[in-house]
Amino acid sequence: MKKSDVICSQCGAGFRRIELTSQAGTPGQYRCPTCQTVLETFDGRHMVAYRLTVQPSVQTLHDAL
């Protein structure tokens, strides 16, 4: 298992990213739920999960939209 932190480049939201290399995932994309920016595209080789840990500031969100 690999853990890392990811910050959305558009709105500043923070996420914890967990990757399970021992389990296959599903191909697709993960988009920031706040501003819809694509944070990662998955090929399905590993299971990947994201969890929102830091809400973007109101000003940052306004500037991103």
C-alpha cells in the first residue's frame, strides 16, 4: 500500500491518496469534487482511492470558477 497527499492545482483542495498494488482497480478518472479538475487517470492496474482532507478556501474556489 502506498499513501500520498494530493493538492488540486485549481482550487487548492487537499486529498489523501491510497494505492493498493495488490488489488486491481477500475480504469477511469478521479475529478476534484469541488471544481471538477481531473486529478488522475487510472489504467486499472491498481486500486486507488481518494479522500478529501482539506476543504478549499472560499476565495480560492471563487477564483477557480
